[in-house]
Amino acid sequence: MIKKTLFILLFALSSCGYQPLYSTKTSKDLIFKKIELTGNKKVNRRVISLMNIKENSNKFFYEELVLKNSKKIIETSKNSKGQPDSFKMIINISVKIEDKDGSTKQHQLSKEFGYKNLENKFNLTEYEDNLQNNLIDEIVEELVLLINL
């Protein structure tokens, strides 16, 4: 009996076009006629590459993309000597997408993460780069879901 219900369940899920929501990490074809980028260049490049965004003035699905971002590193506490003890990295991304028909989608996403200061400044910059990439990855995942809806 259990084998029969399992078989029916698998058959029903495979034949009805079921697809998990997070199965596709990439969005639809994002080809724009015009792309405008402002803010941190590293953040912009990472967002563009993760979302597979292209610019083509001949074959495009969307009219314009405006991508604005800001990255802040704030000292959250200091030790008794007055040196920074912990930081918080905040990344804000604002996306505006204009369709061919003139309709506009706007999304503003923000992620932040607190971390301790490290003695070795090289290790601190490496940690901050990894942290920045992780925060951007999280923002892009949310953005892909918002665009696909």
C-alpha cells in the first residue's frame, strides 16, 4: 500500500510541471537596451554577473535598468584604547526596471552583518571581501525572486 501511494505521488509531481521555487537561481533573460550603474563598482559587477544581465540595443526584453548601490562599514564599538573593536557592514541596492510597454518595477533591498575586528589587517580585508560577496549573494537571490514574480 505504501509503495503504491509513493508511486502515485511521484508520478503526479513529475507530470504536472512541479518545480521548487528555489530550484532556479537565475532569472529570466535579462537583456536590456540601456543599463545605468551607480555606486560601488565591485558590487555592481557582482550583481550583474550573478543575475546574468546583458546589454543589447537590438534584441532586448526590457528597456532600461538602473542599479544604485551603497556600501557602508560602520564602527559599532571601540576598546579602552579607542581602537575599533567591532564593525557593521551594510549594503543597500536599489533596482529600477522599465519594461518595453513603459511599466516600471522598483525594488530596494538591504543586508547588514556585524563582525569583530581582527589583529591582522590582511585577514580583515579578506574577511570583509567574503562578507561583501555573501551579502550580495543574498540580495541577488531575493531580487531574482522578486523579478520572477
